[in-house]
Amino acid sequence: MKIAFVCGEYPPGPHGGIGTMTRLLARSLVQEGHEVRVAGVYPSSYPASDFEEDEGVRVWRLREPGFRLGWVPARMGLFRLIEEWAAAGEIDIVEAPDYQGFTAGWPALPVPVVVRLHGSASYFAAETGAAVKRTAFWIENRAMRRADYWCSVSRYTADRTKAIFRLREGPHAIIYNPVDTDDPLRSFQRSANRVVFSGTLTAKKGVIPLVRAWSLVAEKRRDAELHVFGKDGRTESGGSMREHLESLLPARVRGSVVFHGHVPRATVIENLHSARAAIFPSYAEAFALAPLEAMAAGCPTIFTERGSGPELIESGRDGLLIDPDRPEGIAEAMLALLEDDALARRLSVAGRRRVKEAFSLPAVMARNEEFYAGCIRDFQPRNVLAHPRRADARPLA
């Protein structure tokens, strides 16, 4: 198959889960003998070349002009590139994320357009109770209705998105993100007192209740350490989230929390191999790669009971689930793993087994190939306006 991905955060520059997943999936598809190309709109300052070949994946980066509304001509240029490839028979299918609705307004193409749900801006706004920006909602809504097929990285995200945009059709598949499980367990000796968090420092990641919970942990375990990996985010007022978190820590426990900032993924994985526990008290997730990477590293993992949490982890069996609104519950879970050796060992083994069985790259790759092949086989070019989907969707309260 000849597959094109729309991605505006393909590494090595700053990227999130969409960029990580796109690269892993694209590289794996090339290894399976498929042709893969990636195109996206990037800031002019993005630290990567306009074109590169990454392990057989061809990557085009279209730069967004710096003037006001420069994203409009940039997106038009992106569509023209995809249209050119489709007309020339250079691609069989194109996939784009739901976030920012890149396919909104695309005319009909001779190849199927797939939208994969990673969590749109509208989705995360609805999940966290934030106001839905009308422009973002309109664009993402039109992108979903433009899609010939759509899939989701979790059942929860599919159901929630379907309700938010009042879609009648789909999802056409639930395909979990792949997790690299080829990395063998390292020979590092696990720390008895180190807890790790990784992720951007934003409110939706639950970092504020985590820091409040840590004060309770540090009072009972004076030797405990919390290591925070991830780039700084912003508070609602626009200030530094890291500075805000530091201000919440009592002086007597401040030295037990280490902020490492943004580091290479290999550094995070190395720390997961040696930590006693990993904690991810998110308020909203679509899939959440970080906790599954922790489990793959054999690190006992605490995740949120919201969103896709119960879909990915069975609490007490292969991890622990907590309510991010209960700092005392978060503290209890961390203390349980710090103080109960048998529990930590059991969750370490069961968590790694869970990831290998349900989220390994071979299992997920087969599902992706089956989905793409079915879309290509069944696709019949048609007028997008004829799709039997409601045209009166509005943001849910």
C-alpha cells in the first residue's frame, strides 16, 4: 500500500503523542514493505529540514507564513500537495489526526481520507469542562464529516467524540496506539524510593493534584523522591506551570521534587527502568502512551480512572487507577507502591505482560494494515455533501 500521513509534529523537533505515534507507525509500515510519506504544516522555526527521509519514510514540512492567518494558505498548500499525489496515483490512502481538523473543507479525492482520533481540541475541552472555542469546534467538526472513514485510539474517545459532534456513522475501527515492547528489561537495580512522572506540565495532566499529593507522601516517607520529566506548560493566567508547582510545595519537602525539564525519550525510558513507580494522574486522555511505556519497562504504574484509563488498565491487577481530584487517594497509591514490595513486584510483572499482549507493535500493526486495506478496497469516490451525517452539530454543554 502507498500511505500518506498528515502530521505537523513529526520528530525530531518538539512533538507530542501524535508525532511519536506517527513516526513509529510510519517506520513500521515501511518495514512491512509499504510506501509511506508524511506531510504537514510547521512553524518556520521548527528545527528540522523541509524534506528528509527517515528510515524509508519520506517527510515534507510545509512552513506556515508568519503573517496573520498564515495558517490558511499553508493548509491550502498542504491539500494541493495531497491532491497532486492522489491524482498521480502516488498514494492509495491518506490519514490525518482529528486535532485541529486539517481535512476540513477538502474537496473529494480519488483516494479515501481517514481521520484518526487522538483527541481533538473540542474533545479535551469537553473532558476538562473548558470552553469550546467556536472556530476550533467548527473546523474539527467539518473535518470529521469530511472523513470517508474514521478510527479511534480508544473506545472511550470514539464514543465521546461521536457524542460531541453528533455523528451518526462510525467508528470504523478501534485501533490502540502501538507500544514498543522490544526493549528488554534493563539490569538496573530499582530504586526503593523514586517515583517518576513524564508529560508536559499542564493542568489536564493532573500535575497540580500530583504535587499536592506529594506533600502528603513526603511527610510519611522522608526518603522519597519525585522526578518530573517534561517541558514546562502554562497556567490559566499564562505563567510558568513549573514555577506554580514549585510554589505549592512546602519548603520542607521542596528538595524531594526534581524537575528535569524536556529530555530525550531514551532518558525517560532509562528512568522508568530504575524507578520504583510511575504516576500519571491525568484529567483527560485519548489513549495515553506514557503509562503504557512505563508498564512496558516493568515499572509499577498509577494512572487515572477517567477517560481511557479503565480501558487500558485493570486497577489492582496490572496497575492502579486513581481519581485526579483526590490528592489523598493519589498519595495513598504512591505510598502503597513505595511500601509494599509484593504489590510492586506483582504489578511490575502483570503490567509488562498486559502491554505485550494487547499493545505490542506486531499486534497493532496487523490491525492497522487490515483497516487500511479495507478502506482502500471499499472506497467509492463520492460527493462529500451526500454523506448521511447531521449538519447541525453544536458543542455539547
